[in-house]
Amino acid sequence: MSIIGAHMLLYSSEPDALRAMLRDAFGFNFVDAHGGWLIFAQPPSELGVHPAESDSHHQISFMCDDIRATADESRAKGVRIDGEPKNEGFGITLTMTLPGGVRVMLYQPRHTLAITPAKKG
């Protein structure tokens, strides 16, 4: 037995609008599991483990290679970008608020990647 992948969930009070944004603004490939219930393919991903002192939480971050260009392109496609890029040391971050108030970090890493990003073109 081996693990073959990871499945992430976003919970939203506006699931249809969020699915449309992931499909149309972000261009994620998808399958229709049944009746418009879209399951999205993800670009290569990494998993990090951070310490927690109390109630833990989980975070989803979308990585990019140019945060300003990605933010501008996303904003033009209707994605709400909150604030300006912030240098966190490990990388440059922004928060995106997606339909239903779902907050996701947009992240330009500065550390060595465990993945090889997908080639464009």
C-alpha cells in the first residue's frame, strides 16, 4: 500500500462561485464528479510541518514565481487581493479572499523547493 496523492478541501458559503473562480480565474483542470461537483487538479505541491502550541489549524497556499504579476493577473480576473506583498523572510506573501470568505495565501517562496514547478508553454 502506498499513498498516491493528497486531496485538499476548501469550505465556502459560496461553493459554486468558488468552483467557478478555481476553474475560470486560476485555470485549474478539473473533472465533474457528479452534477457540477468539480474536483480540481493541483499544480505540484509541497507539505510542510510547523509547530503549534494549542489548537492547530491547516493552511493552503498557492505558490507562484512572481507574486506581483500573479496578483495583478488574478485581480484582473476578479480575485480579491488583500493588501500589498509582504516579505516574510521565507518568502513574499499576500492573502486572497475567495468566494464565501475563503482566505488563501499567495506565496512566492525564497527557500529551496521540494518540487519542480510545472513548465509554462
